[in-house]
Amino acid sequence: MTEHILRWLHHHQSFAWMAAVAAGTFVLSLVVGLVVVVSLPADYFVRGPAPRGFWHSHPLLRLTVLLAKNLLGWVTFLAGVIMAIPFVPGPGVLFMLVGIGLVDFPGKRSLERRLLRAPRVLASVNRLRARFARPPMVIE
């Protein structure tokens, strides 16, 4: 059976590469999403905006960081949309929430709060945070 699979993969190398890229993207997005959800402060949604970082002082650095952050946010959001499809494994809604958190747009904060107020979403986030000994998220 293994020989048959290896022969099939040899004849369909482009599919094997696409599957490897998809698996790699899935694992990478899972790790990034996990790091973001676990590293957020518990009061992230009730406190005011974070103080400006050093990267705001230089226009080119600010533009680069904003572009990279928004690109990562959209990729994470789209990975969440794909994972939210039935029969596709993964925490889809959680990744959509993380992706929205990375992208900059007007009204983002209220949308994040509205999504996190959903009981199942908040329970999933807090269960994940508890696994890493982090306090539960505080919502107004």
C-alpha cells in the first residue's frame, strides 16, 4: 500500500507540493493564532488603546510594520474562514478573531468585542488560555 501511495505521489508531484504548502500554512497559522491568543493581556478588550511604539517615529518603518501586520491579519482571517467550513479541522472562528485583531480598520474594537461576547467563542478562548496558565479574558 505504501508503495502505491509513493508511486501516486511521484506521478502527481504538483498535488504533493500543494498539500505540503497547505499543511505548512495550517501549522503556521495554528502556531501564530495560539501565540496571539495566549499572549494577549486578560484586560485587552476593556482597557484603552496601547501606547505608540518606537516604530511610529519613522514613516517608512511605520508603513512597513502596518503592511506586514495587515497582511498577516488577512492571511490569518482567511485561514479561519477556511477552517470554519464544515469538515475542515481547526479553530476557524478563533482564527478569524485573531485575523480581525491584526487588521486595522474603523470599528475594529467594537467588532472584536461583539465576536468575543459570543458564549462559545469566549469559552473556547478561555479554555485555550487556561491550558497555558493564563487568566481568562475580561469582557465589559
